[in-house]
Amino acid sequence: MSSTKKRVTITEIARLAGTSKTTVSFYLNGHTDRMSKETHDRIRQAIKETGYQPSPLARSMNAKQTYLIAVIVGDIANHFSNQIVKGIDSVANEAGYRLLISSSNFDRDNEHALIDRLIAVGVDGFIVQPTARFREVADAIGSSGKKLVFFDSKYYDYTASWVKTDNYEATKEALSEVLAKGYRRVLVVAAEPQLLSSRTERLQGTTDTIEALGLPSEHFVIPDKGVPIDELNAWLHEQLDGCDVPTLVFAPNCWALPDIYVAMRDFYTRMPKEIGLLGFDNTDWAEVASPSVSVIAQPAFEEGVEAAKILLDLISGAGRIDPHQVLPCTVQWGQSTL
């Protein structure tokens, strides 16, 4: 029975109702104000008898509003991204929207291709975790007439709608608290900030805290291609072997923390008294790792909720919600720090 229903087409509905495919299409898209009651009832009865299910994509091509939202995350496997998507869906689903979720893998070319395809599909708006070179992509979305909300970061040179966390304050507070416990030196392992506000704010919070306390520090710059685990491991040995000064390793990039933790495998036995590790997010595995890892945790689910609310407000044109939201972070302390 179900296979028969799947084969029913709009042409068959039109034949059974004794009308045209165009009229059936008007019915399916809610344009029935000029349709006679008799025609309306015949189409409704034909759909009921056959169990016809219109294609959501086919309907979207002819509708002014598709009720589809495009969500582009940097890494779909990341727990932070999972929670963001859940938060977005909790709001979108209640409003009758469905999500099209894609992962850019922080690749600029892949991001461009995804944007082009999703615009072609006809989504009503975008919620995007931006890459470091997102300006031209943002322009492309804007020129298509689609609404856009950034999450996790904003651009200082681009006026847009966004939701992010208090990266600067959260970094300063967590670092100040943990350094007060006895660490007298800091090793920062981080990517270049480029134009991403999240990176810029965390690194500025790190620098300001270290300078205010007058502590020595060294930096390892993570290249764009990712964390070179063996190279980082060798650098850590150079910095820590024979060092009797309690040292904190700070990893402000959440996507890099898992690899940094692996690179520190030779130092687990010296944690937390001699060597500490503080990172960002990854709360799912950070608390079950051995030793467990202290992390500054962003309210990812709440970020998703707020991003969805902002986008739906933009789509409706209501203008009732502030398009710029900053949410507070918390700290999940583990065995990797004093």
C-alpha cells in the first residue's frame, strides 16, 4: 500500500480531480482564494483517497517561503556543534521549520560550495559558524536576499547578526583563578586569530591576564592545516623537561584541544601539580578522560536557541529581538589543573 502512495504524482491528482496540474499546485501551496469550493473539495478528496504526499523540495521551488533553514558548522563531529544544532532545532521545529545541516570542515572552498547549493535550494536563511575568510561568503548570502546569523564568532569589519559568548571575560576569569593556585609560567598553544572575534578575544584575554600577573610565557602557533601532534609533543618536551617551575598549558581553540591532549600524553603523570592543562569546551570527553581536563564551557545549546530566535525574527521582519547576543561561559574543573 505504501509503495502505491509513493508512485502517486500531481498529474494523477489532477486527473482524479478533473482539473489542471497548475490548479493542484495552487492548492498545495495554499493559493486557493480564487478557487471554487467544488474544485477545492475535489482536489482534497483525491489527495485523501490516494494518500498523496507532495515533495517538500518540489513545493519549495514554487513557494516564497520554504520553511528550511541552512545550518553550517565547522565540524559536525564536534560536541559543541552537536549542541548548537540541537538548540537551533528546538526553536526551528516549534516554528514549523526544518534544518539542512552541513559541515564546512573549516575549508573555505567547501564552504563556498555549500553556500551556493543551499541558496539554490531556496532556504529562508542561514545560521553559520564562520571560517577565518568568511567575508565574501557573507556578501554572497546577503546579495541573495537571504537572512544570516553568525554563531560562535563575529566580524569586527562586518555588520551582521550574531550570537557569541563572553570569550574575553571568561578567559581572564578562568586563567586568573587557576594561575592563583600556583602556576608560575604559561604555555599558550593556539591558532592565529585572523578575523575571528572568538580567537581574538581569547588571545587578548590571555595576554592581558599574563601581563597583569607578570608571568613568563611561550607560544606555539597551530598552523591552518591542524595540530601537528608530534611537532607539538617535541616542543612541549623542550619547554617542560627539566623545568621545575609549575607551568600551565592553555589551549583556547576548542577544535584543537583533543589533539593537544594527545600531544601531552608524556606529561599526564606530572598533572596537575607540575603541569596543568586548561582548554575550551569538549565537555563530553573532558570529564571522562584520564586525567580529566579543566575546560571553559560555552553554553552551546543556548547559543543555538538564541541564533534560531534571531534568524526567525529577521525572516519575519518583526524586529523584536536584539540581533547581537553575548552569553556567559562557565568552567568545568578537572584533574588537569590544581
